[in-house]
Amino acid sequence: MQTRNKRQMAKFEKGNNHGNRFEKNVSGNPAGRPKSAMLSDALRRKMLDAMPGASEKTVADGIADALIKQALNGEVSAIKEVFDRTEGRARQFVDVEMNVFSWKAAIVDYGITPEEILTEAKRLLADEFENDNDESISE
């Protein structure tokens, strides 16, 4: 039965005295998300270049002119793009069906007793309280 494996996977390895995957106040991704992609940067630079054959226009101006020309010729995708870029995209609605999570059913599925939950909650709270006191003493 899978409930036994699920329960074993949910537990922390022996020796874990923190109860969390990461140390407190330490990022799991210290470098953070990159500010922008290289291709996006290159395209932005090229958009500022002078349009070939028309030095008073930029590449961005040329692309905008071509898009407007397509829209004026009745191309629906070009019309949509112009409106999306100038007026903002139309609001989209999502139909969401929500199911209420049943903690009791989850407990039964994982084969955990209410006593085990209370014991683990007390241990986690005690560890957290102990860590908070350690931090305030070291400050």
C-alpha cells in the first residue's frame, strides 16, 4: 500500500534538528532571479539602432510602422497586437473549482495518528522557541 511510502517520504532524515530544508534567514537562491535574459538585452539594443535606409527612424519605429500597416490592411492578429500594446490586454477570467482540503482524510491516507501530529507540532514549536531564544541571546 502506498500510504506507508508516503509517510516515510514526508519525514525528515535522521539528524535533522532544524525541521526545515533551509537555515533560518538564509536564502535557498542567494544569486536570485536573473534581471533579464541575454536575448532580451540584445533585442532591446537592436531596436534602438537606425533603420536601414532611413537613418531618422529606429528599428522599433520600422516594426511599429509595419504592424500598423498590417492592421490597416485588416489583419486581425495585427489589430489585436496593436490594441494589446496600446490599451493593455483584455481582462481574462478563469473559472476555478475549489475543493476544501480534508485534514482528517489526509491523516488517514498517510496513516498518521492524531497523537503523532500533536507530538510533532509540539516538537516543532519547542525547536522554534529554542531557536528564537538562541538568536536573541547572540544579538
